[in-house]
Amino acid sequence: VQLGLLRERPFLWPTAVEEILRYDGPVDTSTTRWAKTDFELHGHQIKRGDLVRVVLTSANRDGSQFEKPDLFDIQRQNNRHIGFGFGIHYCLGAPLARLEGQITLSTLFNRFPTIRLAIPDAEIVWRSGVLFRGPKTLPLIWD
């Protein structure tokens, strides 16, 4: 449904890329941080010096920030995801990455209009790492 909408309305590629980054972006967690002071977070004590990480993929599905957070919607407005971090830790390459995503995906789907997964999506094996994640392989077919 979403791909069909993009074919009808290619001007939606910028919002589609933002939704891809929010819904299932390639960066799973922030880089390592250490607590500067003691504090409590949702009933858990964090002590000064404790290692902390922000799970970006979880934050990007926060129901208090996003309406219907588990719904993939390329027309989502006010998509304030943190797929590129936030504040002083915001990714300097974000504008280039966004543009690369828009150009790459729109070109791929325009050149190969029948491209699709060669296996059921449940069979995709994911590579997991501390920071980045993605499929180990992505078998595709087209007519």
C-alpha cells in the first residue's frame, strides 16, 4: 500500500525516508554515555559514572511522542524521530544521508518497478550490533 502511494505521489519520498528512519532505522543505540550525576529514571537508580545508552529504535516507537507508533505511515507529519541523535550528539551527516536515501530508494523502485522480497519477510535474518543493525542478506527478485 505504502509503495503504491509513493508511485502515485513521488513527492512523498522525503517523508517516506523520515518514516523509514523512525520506524526501523539502521542505528539501534546511541554511543556510550556515562551518567554525570545520580538520578532515578522510572524507578531505577542510575549512579554517577554508570554506563547508559539510549535505545533510539525504542524511543522512535514511543506512544507518548508518536500517534500510532507501530504503524508505518509515509505520510506521517511532525515526525520528530531521533534516528540521527539529538542536540550536541546530532549526526553531522544527516542531511546527506537523507538525500542519499531519497535518491537511492526512488531510483531503485523506478528502475525496478516489480522488485520484491524473494523470501517471506519473517525469514529475513538480521545482523545485530551495538550501534548498527540490518539484514545479513536481502534476497530480491524482479520480473
